[in-house]
Amino acid sequence: MWKFIVRRIIITLPQILLLSLFVFLLAQLMPGDALTGLVDPNLDPAQIALQRERLGLNNPWYVQYYDWITSALQGDLGQSFRYKMDVTDIIAQRLVNTFWLSLLTLIFTYMIAIPLGITSGRFNDTFRDQMIVGYTYVGFATPLFIFALLLLWLLGFNFGWFPTGGSVQPGLTPGTLDYVLSKLHHLILPALSMALITTVSTVQYLRSEIIDTKQKEFILTARAKGASESRVYNRHIFRNSLLPIAALFGFEITGLIGGTVFIERIYSYPGMGLLLLESISQRDYSVVVAVVLLFGIASIIGALLSDIILSLVDPRIRIK
């Protein structure tokens, strides 16, 4: 088992290195560079050229990449001209918000998907199954940003049950109970908006797996031996049907990356997704590169987690 995990981690490291190179080269094609916005454009061109030379922006791209990646490994991701502070500090502030949003979304997703998938698979071709399948079809057809805007209008502006922006009520002291409850209150609507849409694929996977597993020979054998229906479902069908859900866990994390960009923009939630959109519009070069790189690393780690989790629940797939 440990050999499999170590092997997968070793394979992941060059993927991250290639990703950083790809992100850096794409950033080189963007208008401007790391100096853009840091200096007054009306400054003497000779002074600007001196600054570019001092920062190494006139060096060949491979030299610039080496300087950038070595600094990034030491925690130095440059400086944001918009916020006038280190990119590392900005990301540290925003990353916490996105982490809690993603975590609550995952909790909501599985709280909704597993009961619905089990019910739909166990009672397939019944009215309950048709209602659940209808919900998944609507979810597949509805764009996330449309659904989020609808819930924002309905539950935020119309009924006033949830805040319509921000991550916490202003004026509260961090660490207090009121502060924690306010953070949770601001999280519920964005997380629920994303979970209600992203859960549909998990419901469909679980439903299909349960229906397929019910027809397997070992299930028919268990029933022939006189096992109760509840024992057949709890000990055999459900256990085997959860394998693809475990495999999808890491990819759920990857899917959250694209979702949080839309959700954070719609709800004005100060996380990594909103930071990325604002930085692109402001041409904040250093922040864009850092955030895209972190999103890519999160996707790679999500795939790694999927492989590890699946190998834990099903040892047959481990690489020998």
C-alpha cells in the first residue's frame, strides 16, 4: 500500500513542475509583466528600463522561470501592485475563506447525494426514483451561475434569510461565537447553491451502481441463502456501490475550483475565485500567476487523493 502511495506522489511531482512551467509561459504572453502597475507610467523611460534590469525582466525566459520558481519554493510569490502587499499574504487571507466554502459544499453535496442516490437505486422505476432522476436532469441542464443567481434573489433578497455578500458581518471580533456564527451564516447560501448543482452527477453514479450491483451473482446468491433484504443492501449492495463515490471524491475537489470562481463572484465572497477574477481585470500579473498555479496544484492533488482513496477501498486496483 505504501509503495503505491509513494509511487503516485513521485509521479505527481513532475506534473506540478510541468504545470508551473506551463503557467509561467502563459503568463509571459499576457499584456504587461510583474513590473506593470508597480511604477508610474509617466516615469522617465530610462528609470523604467533600469527597474526592469534590476528585476531581471530582460533575462531569457528560462532564467526568469528559474528565478521565479526558486522564489516561489521559498514562499515568495512577488508583490501585488493593486493591494501593495505580498502575494503570499493576500492568498493566505483568501485561501481560508475558499477552504471553508469548499468544505461546506462537499458536506452538503454528500449529505444530499448519498440518500438520494441510495433511494433512487434501491427503488428504481418507482415514483420516488422518477422524481430524483427528474431533479438530476434539471441539475444537469441548469448552469451554475443561473441557479446561484436564482437562489440569491429568492433566499437572499426576497426572503432575507441569508446575507447577499461578504464573508462575515462587519464589526465582529474574530474568535468570538458571534463571529463564527456570522461566518457560517454567510457560507450556507453559496455552499448550498453549488452543492445542489454539483450533487447531481454523484446521485446518478450511485444510482447506476446500485442498480447494476443488484443484478450481480453474489447478490442473488446472498438472497438465495435467505439473507434479509436489509442485510443484502447494507452489507453487500451499498458497500460495493460506494466505490465509485470514493473514487470521485478527489475529482469533486477539482470540480469545486471552477465552481467557486462563479459562486464567489455572484455572492461577492472574498475567496480565491473572486481574487482571480479581480486580478485578471486589473492585470495584476503576480497574483494571477500565483492563483492559477495553486488552482492547478489543487487539481493534481485532487486526482492523487482519488487514486489513494480508491486503492484503500478496493485493493485490486493497486499498481503492483
